[in-house]
Amino acid sequence: MAVSRLYIDREVETLPETISVRDRVKAASVSVCDADEVFGILSESTDDPVQKGKETLFLTRNKGAFIRKCPGTRHYTCCGYQILHIGNFCTMDCSYCILQSYFHPPVLQYFVNRQDMLRELKCMFAEKTIRRIGTGEFTDSLIWEQWSDLSAVLVQEFAGQSSAVLELKTKTVAVAGLKPLCHNRKTVAAWSLNTPAVISGEERRTSSLDARLEAAAKCESYGYPLAFHFDPMVIYEGCEDEYVKVAEKLFSRVSADNVVWISLGTFRFMPALKAIIRRRFPDSKIVFGEFISGLDGKMRYFKPLRISLYRKLASLIHEIAPRVLVYLCMEDEDVWEKSLGFKPSDRGGLCAMLDDAAARLCGLS
């Protein structure tokens, strides 16, 4: 999707990354403003502020930490993932996306103070502690490929050390820039996966399932380890068999021996998101499932429904790929035991399980 408006924070107008991105963006309107001015403009009333935000790119400075802990919750098992906060929001448009209600006002923000980010990474590498870090929490990792060489810089930075792995998680097929890079298997190419029905009905402007798997196969041929995230899985009639078919198709395209981990998670949402989904996606039925309020205040599918779906999909994955680590995203130990047959605490905790998988397939030490 093309950006129609480009705003540049006056504080970063002369930074090299600002100039580079500005040269690549084909925006109809370019303005240099103070940050408050930009947010004031974007806060003006519009029929669809989320769509407006997806068409507006704001180049600015990350004034906080680039490396952050994943915003998990104490009520559910967290994976110990860390976020490399490169920017906010996304050009794609998934009905269930929490970012629709997370940012006020919503806008594509890209942080151009790259040297600050690289300094933080160097400090992290110097600690020689196993870390799993990704750029795909508040945005999609690869939507920026059309405007920036950030992925190339990050892949090469991570290639030069041995204690941390970078995960680039996406719903795109923008992997051409990854091909020539020396990555030393310290970057994991990862895809969010769903059934064709969910992709076509709930994930606007994303790549098809077949296209995502083709991109994954390309990255495997480039030597990258892979990961996949079945999250959020949507429960509907016949969904269990359809998710099994997705997993079967996945392993027909890539080698199980090259998959670092696969996460499973069902659709959950803060109550405030329901009105946004109903307004922006009037044909969507995903908010009308059998939900209860979870310990974190999010609406979650009734526990037996989640367990049934997890158990069936995990069983199939373990049958095809017994050595691949399958884990649950933001579930309690009761759901783990009933779905997968064990609790993370039985195996040293989820963080240790994931660190071991990264060490084994990515050569961390």
C-alpha cells in the first residue's frame, strides 16, 4: 500500500536514515513538523482513523529504549522474548489486530535514530547471554523493506556475535533483500500462518498462505533457520481440520529439521477492540465466538475449545516433526498439560526450552 503523506520530525530532518527513507518514499505530500503538530493533525476527526494512519508515515526518533521486554502478563506463561522497537503500526489490515486500539492516534512511525539502536545492541551482545529478540511485536518486521535497508543492517549485526538470535516475523513475502546477506544462522525468518479462510476474510492486504510458504522455502534455501506462528487461530466450524491441512502443507514445503519453533495461540482481545472490529470489518464474525473473560482482562475462547484445537494441531506437528519445539502463547500450565501433555516447569521453564532450541539450530552459545 502506498503512503500518501510523509511527515518528518524536525529533530531528525538531517539524520542519514531520514534522508535515505525520504528518497525512497513516493508520497504525494511531504511535511517537516514538530511531533506534537503531527499528532494534532492525525487526531483530527475522520471516518476511519486507522486507515488514515496506515497511509501516513512519520519519521521520528525513538526517545525510549529500543530493546524491551515482551508485554506478557503474570497470569500466563511468557516466553521471555525481547522486542527490538524499530517502529509502530502496519500497512496490512488484519481485523483482529490489537494495534488498531493500541496507538492514539494510529500512525506508521519509523525510528531513524539508528546509531542509538546499534549502541544498545552492542551493549546487549557484550553481555554474552542467550537472547531471543524480534522486530515484529508493534509492527511487521518486513513491511519496511521498500523504504529502508534496516533488515540488512540487523542481519549482519547479529551475524557477528554468538549469543543472540534475531527473529523477523512477517505476513509478507519481502525476502529478496535477505538472499545475499551473510547471516551465520543468527537470524530466524518467521511467518504468521492461518487458514485460507481466515487469511481471505480477516487479513486484508497480506500475502496468501501459499505465497508465505513459498517465501519461507526461499529463505530456507538461503540458509536461514525458520519459525512459524499459528496465532491468532480462529475457532469456527471445521477449523481444526483446516489448521491441520495448513501444518501438512507447511512441512511439504520446508524441512522440519530447519524449524526452530512453532507457536500456537488462539484469538484473544481486549473488550475495547470489539467495537473497532465491528465498525471497520462489518462482515467479520470473529468477535461472536464462545468467549469468556481471562485473568488478564482479555476475552478468550472457552478453555475446552482452545485445548481441543491445540491438542489436534500439536499432535499432527509432533507426528510429522517430533523434534520441533511447539509451544503455547500466553496460556496457563493447565492448558499446557491438557493440550501438550506437559507443563513448561517440568522442562526447566519455557524460556529455557526456547533458548535450547535457538542454541541447537542457530548455534548460540
